[in-house]
Amino acid sequence: LAAFTSDKNKKLFESTGVFKPHEVDARQEILLDKYNQTILMEANCMLDMMETGVLPACAADLKSYADTPLAGDRGELYSALRISVSALADTLDAFPHDHSHLDQARYCVDVLKPAMSSVRVEADQAERLVNKDLWPFPSYHDMLFPFHSLPRNNFM
């Protein structure tokens, strides 16, 4: 989107009657703002899901292994997830609200999305370890193949 408002593009849009130069600028601002708001919404949703659902499930799962040698690397993974979630929260708090839409979009691409990706990787690993009854959200398997978990007589 940064190149959308280049002189070359403005001339092209104007010569074809698609946009006037000021409309190209306005269109870029609208698209950048929409992108920024979408990423912020996704990041805030992810943070809420982690803090109110996943991290408590991880804690309960780890507690269920107390005084046994079966916990494995759960503690380390869950701690790494908590650190990544804290980093995501800090990244969201540092969002440059007073900068241009282009600067905000660059922050989303360079800072916010990598923080979200880090949380996602660790949350996906945790999902494989946490007891299914403790996990607060449907698993991919539950969403894709719900009929496999229904009693046989529900199909008829």
C-alpha cells in the first residue's frame, strides 16, 4: 500500500479516470486504517483468549501433574507462552496511535504480527499437551470432524 500513492500510480489512475490524485491519497488512508484496525482487533482478541482461557487452562493442567514425574516440559512451555503473551500485551500498549496510518501499518507488520505469531506457535504447542477437558476452545479436530465424537445413533 505504500506504493499506491506514488506519482506514477496517481498519473495512471487519473489518466484512466479511475481516481483523482486526492482520491488516491484518501483511498490509501482508508485501506491503511482498515488494515490497522483489523490487526489491532485480532491482537486484542488473541490477548483476551490467552489471558482468560488458555493460560488458566495451562495452569490447571500443570497443577494436575504436581508431585508426579509426568509433567515433562509442560512447565517450560507454559512459562514461555506466558512470556510471549506478556510481550504481546506490551507490544499492544506501545502501538503508535499518534503516528500516521502508514507508520501504524508498518508497526503492525514489523512488530505486532511477529509478536502474535510467537504466541500462536506456543499456544498451538500447548493445545497438544493440555488435557482436552481443560482446553477452553474447540480444537481443530473438533471443528473439522465433529461427527466423529457423536454417538452412533445421532447419525440416524
